[in-house]
Amino acid sequence: MRLLEMTDKENAVKACVLIRVRPEQHYQVAAEIASFGGVKSAFAVMGGADVVARIEVEDMRALAALATRIGNLPDVVTTETFVAAEA
């Protein structure tokens, strides 16, 4: 996955959110998150996180709102957000 992609929004904020969920909820949570506006993709993974969401939104305020929405889902235990550093 290449994070530095061309976009129509010159100032768009891109990020990945690593999400830990309750046991056996990874596919359900990934599907729910994938339906949110600003989420380019969400998928279950193996490792320290259970789900990864790739996000592209208009600004940091929108990122904060989306990350909070994800973190407030009933089956989400923790989240960690990584904002893309673009040159």
C-alpha cells in the first residue's frame, strides 16, 4: 500500500488507524468502519492490531472526529492513529 497517493484534495489528511477489538469481532468491526465516510479501506489483520483503517479526510478536525467515532464503537478496545508525513 502506498500512502503518498495523488488526491483531488491538495490539503487532505491521510492516516492509518490501528484498532484492537473484542475477541472474534474483527470482521464485523472492519465492515462497519469501512462504511464510514473518509475511510478508504478497513480490514482485519494479524499482529498487535486486529483491524487497520486507511483514512483520507479534509483536515485534522475531521480526522479527530472520525478517530473518535471509531474509538467509541462498542467492540473497539483501543485505537492508535498514525498520520501520514508528506513532503
